[in-house]
Amino acid sequence: MSEKHMKDTKKSHKKIWWTIGIILVLLIAGGAKAYSMYANAKDTVNSAYQKTKTPSTRNVSNVIKNKKPLNVLVLGTDTGALGRKTTGLSDTIMVASLNAQKETTYMTSIPRDTEVTIDGSTEKINSAYEIGGVSQSIKSVQTLLDVPVDFYVVMNMGGLEDLVNAVGGVNVTPPLTFKYGSANVKKGVKTHLTGKEALSYSRMRYDDPDGDYGRQKRQRQIILAIAKKALSISSVTRFQSILNSVKKNMKTNLTFNDMLALRFNYKNASHHIKSTTLKGDSQTINGLSYQVAPTSERRRVSNKIRKELGLKATTTLKESQESSNTADSSSSSASSDSNTSSSSAINSSSINSDPFSSASTPQTTP
């Protein structure tokens, strides 16, 4: 028997015994129901798996093995949301940086109108998904901020309603008072939201003094509240509803083993949650309104993320990313000072959950 064959056989045996070990733990903990939940979860994740054409810029296998910090790009598409049936723009764009050693999660929101260049043309970053799918979204984010994207999760925002209902609704403490769609909330008053209410709550922006930046904060609230609620679910019926919702509305390049690895190795990353937003100047380019992030601001955000990942400060951001062909710019300058806030400032009900399931094992099709 060749040395290579012996190594492959050992790896195969190791994987088999690891799987058997998990099954035994589940059987001891909850019997047949627990194993059924495990099998259903694996089937759901496998059906949601979709490999990206953009290769990872890092050795993700080495990252997870050593429990190193990692990035997950979270995209929320508008297909099906509030009756919409077209486009597939990614109006929610976040980079979640998970650090197991520091027990932190750093969430960076990117405004949907942020100016980027795609194939030589000036575009809004939310159109990257429509132009070239998740691969183009990853490329655009990596170019804009000079940070690696290890994994991605795409959620249909219409599916947000189903997911919130699946967990039995979520609790949030609104940062302002407003009525929009099904949402009717008061500032500082802890409120329980149904799926329809949560979707309206996370989409309103025109009545928010902070516009899209304020909406991004509320979107982070909802996502974190869902994660917290989902991890507290013990009902098999609720668990199955969550799986059904995910199966219909999510795509990711996370394998089932990736998610298991993250759950065990990065579960404490939710102990301290901070967030920031890429700030830009409002400019009109070719008759359309954009948020143009200055190089200094992109560098600030990039270095925040890179610091979380244990990487050196960026040296490759280019001035050309800024708009140099602005025909008609009316700027309402947004501050580039740090917009970092703790999770308690986002949501007064403390959040101690794994905000995003991801890990860094080799990306192979299940």
C-alpha cells in the first residue's frame, strides 16, 4: 500500500469516527429526535450550499484549524421582499469578523449606494449581486476595503419574515419612533416584532434622520436578535420551521462541517459585539445618487477589520476608487470618525449568541 493511500485511509477513518462520535453524543443527549434534528440540519445546509467562483484569498483550512479570526460576507437580497419579484439587488451588505481568541464579533455595514467600479463602469455596490452574483459582490467588497472574504451568506429579505416567524418573533429596542408598513414602534420601548413587522422595521430609511445608516443599525439589530432567539429554541417543531425557512431562502458556501466547526470553535465570538459603518459623501454621478467613501474612510474601516483578523494595515487601497468623474456633485459630508458601538447600544436586550454560522474548512461540495 502506498504512503499516499495510507494517509488518505487514515483521514477517511478519522472523519468516519468523528461523525460517529457526534451521532453518539446526540443519541445520548436526546435519542432519536436529536439524531433526526441532526440529519435534517445536515440536509438543509447541503441544499443551501453554493460554491462561489471567487477563490478565497486565504487558506481557510489553516484559519479554522488554528481558530484564527475570519470574515463572513452577509448579503440580503430584495427579491420577494414586500411584494418585490425582480432584480435581486443586495440592499443589505455586512462583513462579520469573528475572533474566537478575543471573543469578539465586529460587524461592518456597507451602504447599498456606495460607489464602486465594475468592469470599468461606475456602479452602486448593491448592483454587484445583480451583475455577477455573489462572486461579483465578494470581488467588489474585497477591492473596496482590501479585506479577505472567507465565506458568504445570502439571505432573501422576503425570507427574513419567514425566519422571524419561525423563531417565534424577536424583541428589539428601537432607536427612534416611527410607523412604516407593519412596524409601529417607539424609541426606547422594548418591542416584540412578528416577521412582517421585523421586515418593515429593517427596511424603513426615509423617516430616519440617519437615512440608510440608521437602517443598517436596525438591520443589525434584527439579525442579531434572530441569532439569539434561534439558539434558545428547544422545540423540535420550531427547529424544523427554522430549517424550512433557511432551506427556501438562504445560499452559502459554508458546508455542514464548516458550520459545526464554527459552532464549537467560535461560539464565544458573540460575547462582545461591536459595529461600524463605512461612511461616504453624497454625490450625484451621471444623474444618480451615490455614497462616495473617501480613501481615508475606506482605509479606516479596512484597518479596523484587518486588525480584528490579525493582519497588517492596508497598503493597497488606491485613490482611483474615489469618484474622479463626478459631473454634478452635491456633497453632504458624512463624518469618517469611528461609528463603533457595542451591541448593548444597538439592542438593550443583551445578545449572547453566535451571530453567523461559519468556519474555515476546505470548501468542497458536500
